Amino acid sequence: MGVMPVMPHYSKRVATVESIFVTESARKSGIGKELMSVIEAYAKEKGCVAILYSAPAGGKFERVLDASKRYRRSNSVFVRNLG
């Protein structure tokens, strides 16, 4: 599980998930949806009112979330390499 901080802007606990991995051979079996359901149930049990998933721009997970009626795009994340 990611982290579950109280977000200062909302004063509510929100779960964040940085990555979910499903092996290529297990994709399209429903295991990814099942994993997300377990994560979301756990977050709700811990008092979270929402969950933020991070998905690589242009990746399969982003397309899955975009196509779903259950999730909406809320933020964009930008990265700058400092190395």
C-alpha cells in the first residue's frame, strides 16, 4: 500500500498508490481489478475518503483508468531529474 496522509487542502485522509504490478501472463484475468478492490477496501477501512493512483503517462494503466467510469483524472505529476 502507498501512503495515507491527511491532505491539508481537504483535511481528509487520502490514500496514494504509486504503482501496481500484474505480470504479463496474468493480465486480462481480472486480477488487476481484484487487487485494486482490495487496496480500496483497505484504504476505506483505514479512514480514507479517496484514493489517488499514479500511472505512467501514456501507459496501459493510465488507459485502463481513463476508460473506467469509476475513476477521473485529477492531477498531473511532473518529474525533473536532479542527477
